[in-house]
Amino acid sequence: MNTPTTICKRCLDVALAPDQRFCAGCGAELPREAAPTDAIRIATVLFADVAEFTQLSARLSLEQLKTLMDTVFERLYRVVLEHGGVVDKYIGDCVMALFGVPDAGVDDAARGVHAALAMQGALNELGPALEAEGLPAVRMRIGVDSGAVITGAVGAGPQRRYTVMGPPVNRAAHLQQEAPVGSVFVGDGCQRRVRGQFRLEPRQGGSGLAYLVRGERFGGRWLQPRELLGGGNELVGRSQQLARMRDALTEVIAEERAQMLLFIGGPGVGKSRLAFEFLATLEEEERSVWRLVGRGQDLGRGVPFAVVADALQRLLHLEHVDDASERDARLAGMLEAIGFAPAGRDLETLQTIFDPPRSPAGATVSIQIFAQRVMELVARLLDKIAEERPVVLVLDDLQLCDGATAQLLGYALRRLAGRPLLLIGLARPEVLDEHPQLVHAERVRRVDLDSLDQRTAAKLVRRTLGEDASTALTELVVERAKGNPQQIEELLRSFESSGVLQRSVTGWRVSEAPDLPAGDESVARLRVEALPAEPRAVLRRAAVIGRIFWRGALVALGCGEDVLDEALAELIRRELLVAREPSQLRGELEFSFSSEALVKAAYADGEDPERGDEADDERSPRLSRVRDHAAAAVWLCERPDPSAALWAEAGRQQLLARDPTLAVELFGRAGDTAFQATAYVDAVDHYGRAIALAEGGDRERLFELLARRERVLNALGRWREQREDAEALLALAEQSQRRDWTIEALLRLGRTSLNAGDHEAALATFERAHALCDEEREPEPTARALRWRALVHFNRSEHRQALPLFEQALHLAEARKLVELAAELAYEMGVTVGTVGDYTRAVQVSERALEMFRQQRNAYQEAFCLGNLGCFHCYLGDYARAVEALE
């Protein structure tokens, strides 16, 4: 009989009266609402038992024995609570703890294993204090397992308590008995949920296969496989692909020849799952290889080397370090520890890929130079660790990587051709359009990953539900999913939500014939509608943020913190959400919907399709979403040091909040940030979205955005598009009758002609701009016009005609304290003076430029200046100073 019962979530005591407010066992306030306790749940059970307790009992008095066990149990009780568990009972010298009941949490199995390791550590720390009191140190054996249990209030009268029963309880007890003293054994059910997060060593025990926990993995968690209906999701139908990965590694090691396997497949076909299985197999076989994983991120889209940086951060244990100075110090220390110690600017360059620059980059940044330095340093780092043992580097969601990352992978394969390096790329088909050079690069083998055939799909269903699963249900799932493993999962989860599938301790049973609507979104809608009120409201607000979202954003949208964590845990338990680690936003818990269809279903939840926009009122779901989008945008903008993708996401949110003006501002900031991070292609895209929204509105804002995009197109060498923007700037200036805008537009239009090699048109345009500058008496544009006229003559090898123009421009820039322009002019004038053979004066002018660049901390231009000085000193015969400058 499943009678609603009030359970204390601290000590698991059962309330004796319906109106009881406080627990009789521990005094904690009881939940306001009773809940059915007899339910099948997924739980993690921990048994910890004192080793050689009989001998301890014989050596101690009864008072000493009680003092000892009270001290030990108090310490272990705190450890269990700190890890989100509850102590179920004490049985003599044994303690039993539960994780995932009565409330499911995030990563219950992992928290149980963490707690077990922490308990062993706490006992070690407790030893000296016990010995100081004249008591012996205590050591324990611990067993942990996970799986389906039945929960309920057991017993009678005042001894009636909440507990769990089922196979995991028995297995955890047996594992504890077989574990070596001072260690932790986990069973198969727990192992499936935590593999990839801990170092596990298989052991054959009396009760079957067990796994000795050696500790948490160095480098953090791998790609996490999805669970399916609370159980481990066995890999099926991918034996050939798995064998290909193993063969490639064998070949790489035997021949010491770097290569890359690029797996391409649509969403949900199992790319990440396949890579996880490969990595887990290597660890279980104790293969001596480096296993590195990097993941493409939506918020890192377009940031140079972001995917590789993610892998290196995991290798160097930097993914959870928030403070930039601490991260830099740890980076230097970790690199030194593995024997790779770049110094000075090389170290700064590596630091830059972990934390892309946010300060204005201006015209002095060269993405080509920066990229080449990064590629060389990363290749040297991989080369160093490959000296010790072979390297397997898995890069997930490569379709989200930038062009620099694709270039780096090709470079690494060439540079490390003789090293045991296996790259495994996982990507959706979009990578074929985004990065064709990667697909066709030397040493890259493409592997297409298709959907499962019907026989294999049916096998996946039976492995999940049991070999005696309903034939009709299996055929329905196979037909509807069309071989996509993710769709199979969603269909099975929808059956569980609707009650068609009912869990028992031994497996699953079908309660009725499924009545499933057509379409993936309809299936997802059924799962959303089956949710209790609080989790459903949280899911609806999460969908406003997007496929990936953060706990802090939900609080900003109005989700109450008192119920939020419990709602998130319930959504994870129902496999609607997954926790993501590490988070893309430092210090924020990150989650993801398990499918795009669920995002759409949750977003539309509560909306009446018969009502249009005219029906919006204060209580309408649509107007509520508008307010939520605005709140999400504000929260995103308040994040410290936002990336370009974060600004762009805030812009998207403001657009959905019906505020295009603010969206223009945010997309513009996204473009600025991308440009500063040298993510030029993305900067063009972000500016383009802002320009499209700004057209027909504020002309000044439109002019600024066009000018910024023209600057980026110049850096990319996309001359045709650059000219179109320059012409649009000139047309806008003439429409507005703004002479200052006209001057700016002419200078930019002239630059496009110079880039195209049309010197006559460029010179005429710059002279026209110069004439307008004289009329306006504006020093800064005048100096720039003079400079561009000089550059035209320089490009035409008319160096003596260029020289007086450079001199006039430099004099004007220095007089008006235009420091950045003055430095550029001094550098260009030094080159020009040297070209005409006046090396003594070239040294003097170049040294002025060098000092200016150093004051501006412009290392890129400083290096070029030193190179010029070295050449000039050589021409003057001063070889000592030449060597000093060139070094």
C-alpha cells in the first residue's frame, strides 16, 4: 500500500502524525507535503565496515569502544552530508549511506564514490587525533553500487523508517566484505555511471567482477555517455568503428606515425558515445597512453584554438581554476613538471589561448603571426608529452571550431609526423562546409557514422528493456526512430513518462499499448506535460535560455532557489537534462537539454496555438517569455569578461524580447570582442547581424558598424566585400551631409583601391580626402590622409616622393599627441629612409618608433622594428648592435 508519508530528508525518520512539523529523530523541519514512498528509484548505496573490529573490541574497554565509534561515525556522517547523501542506518561497526534517495541529485553515483574516497581520507586524518587520546586508528573497507531499488517506510510503530531494498544493497554489502582494507570497491552498476571520471581497476571477487577505485582521473571527466532509463547505455552496432580506432592506435604506436580519424555523423548517431567507449577501454586495459579530450563549445565558436585549449586545460588541470593569475601560475608550474618550460612571450602566448585578449587589438594584431606562434608551441607541447608515451587526442563537436584550430590540426600532423599521435575528431556534417581543408588534409581518414540498421536498433531496445521486451513495442520504437540512437532513447523515455513502461526492481514491464503521436516534438511534448509543476516550470524557463543553460540564469529568470536544485535533480533523474562539466562560464553550474526537440517542446509549453500575438496580456505565456528573454539578456551581459558568443547570445535574447535597438548594441559588442580575440570571421558575422538590424534606423550607429566591419574585412583580405562596405559608408555620409563621415569613408575607400593594386584610383581618393581635411582643419584625419598618400607612393617605389609626406604626417601626429598613429608613421618613415639609403637617419627614426611601441606594449610591431634596426646596423657595419637587435 503506497500511502503518502512525510520523510525527514536528514535522518530518514518517518513522521508519526500527519500534522507533525519537526522530525522526532533529529529535530529538523519536515517537508510540507507528504509523498508516496513505495517507488522504484535509481539509487547508489554505500556500505562501510570497520576492519578487524573484533580485535579492536577485545583490546578496548566498553567506554573506549563507544567513544571510538562515536568519533568515527560523527566524522563519516559529516562526509556523507557534504557529498549530498544521507545515512540510512548504523549496524554495529557498519554504516550504510544512500545517494539519489529520497531526492535525486546530479551525478549521484559519482557523489557516492567521492564520498567513499573522502571517508577513507577522513579516517587517515583522524588517526593521529585518536592516538593522542589513547585510542587506536580505524581502517575500513567500503563497497558502493548503483541500480534500481524499491523505496519505502519499513517497520512498525515508532521504529518505522524510510529505507531502500533491492540488488544494489546486497551487492554493496558483498563488495564491502571483499574490498581490501583501506580501499573502495564499486560494482558494475556504479562502474557504468562513473567510468571516465575515476581510475578503476577490474578485480575478480567471490561475488563477481568488482572495480578497485584508484582515485579520480587526472585531467577530469571524459565525454560522458548518456544513461538510458537510469541504466548504463550499452554500445551496440559500432564494433567495426571501435575496431578501426583500436587498429589506428596500434598502427600509430608500431610505426610511430601520426594520423587522424575524423568521424562525421548527424546529431544523435553516437559519435561521443563511441569515443567514450574507446577511451574507457584503453583505461580498463591499462594501456599506457595519454588520453586528452577537448570539446567544441557554442560560446567558444570562432575563438582561435578554443577546442584545443579545452583539451590542454584538462591535461594541465586548469579547467576549474577561475582566477587568471592563479591559472597562469599553475600553467607555468604544470608545464615545468612535464618538462616543457616555455618562457617570456612563448608562455604569454599559451596563456592567451586559455584566456583570449579582451583589450582593443587595433591594426597591430596579425592573426597569421599569432596563429603560427600558437601552432608551433602546441606542437612542441604535444611532441614533449609524446616522448613519454603515445597520445590520443579526442576533439568533440569539431564543427564548432574555428579555422585556426583546423589549421593547427593539419600542422600538428605534419610537424609530428614521426610521433605516436592519434587525433580523433567528432563532427556533424556541417564540418564539410565549414572546414573542407581539414577533411581533405594529409594523414586524415574520414569515417562516416550512419544510423543503426533495424536489427541493431532492436537489439539496443532489448538491451535496455530486457530480452523479453514486448515485440510490438520494440518494432514501434525501431520504426519511429529510424535507427537514430538518440531518438530511441527519447521514445523510451516518453513511454516511461506516460506510464506505458513501468519500472520493477528486476526490469521493465509494459502496462498498456502505447498511443504515440507523430513527430519527435510531439513525443517530447508528452514528456514535458507529464512533469510535476515545479520541474515543468523550471524546464520552461530553461528553454528560454536555450539548449545549454546555467543555474544562475534560472535564478535571474525568477526560479526560486529553495526549489530549484530539487527540480533540476528531478529533471536529470528523468533524463530530460544532463549536467555538463566543466562549465563554459566559470563558477556557474551548466546543464543541457538531452535533445533539441525537448527545447522546442518546453519553450512552447503552456501556449495555446489558437491564440495569436494580439492575445498577449500580462498572464500570457508569450508575454512571460518576452520578459524572461529580457532578464536572460541582462544576466548574460553581467557575466565577467563576456566572450563574443556570449554577447551575441545576449543580443539574440534581446531580439526575442522585442528590443531590436539593444540587440544592435549587443551584436556590435560581440563583433568588437571577436575582433579583439582575433576571431575575425566571427566578427564579420556579428557585425553583419547588427548592421541588418540597424538599417533604416540610427544612421550614426549604422556608420560605426559598417566602419568596424570594413576594418575586419581589411584584416581578412576580403577586398570585394571591403569595398562594398566602404562604398556604403560614402553613400551614407553623402546622404547625411556629414563632411567628417565623408573624409573617413574616402580614406577607407582609398585603402580598398590600394589593396586591389589600383594606385591611381587610391591616390585620387586620398587626395580628395586630404583636400576636405584642409577645409575642416582636423589634424587626425589630415595626418592619416598624408600617410595614405605616402603609402601609395611607397608601393609605386616612389620613395623620395613618399618621404616628405611621411615627415609631415609624423610631425602633425606628434604635435597633436596621436601616439599610436605617430608610432606607425615613425616605423614606416624609418623603412622609407632606409630604402633610399640613409641608414644613419633610418636608425634614428626607427629607434623613435621602437620606443613608442614599447611604451604602448605593442610586442608585434616592436619585433618588426628590431628586425629593421638589425638590417640597418648591418648596412652600417655595426654587426654587434645588429646581432643584439636581431636576437
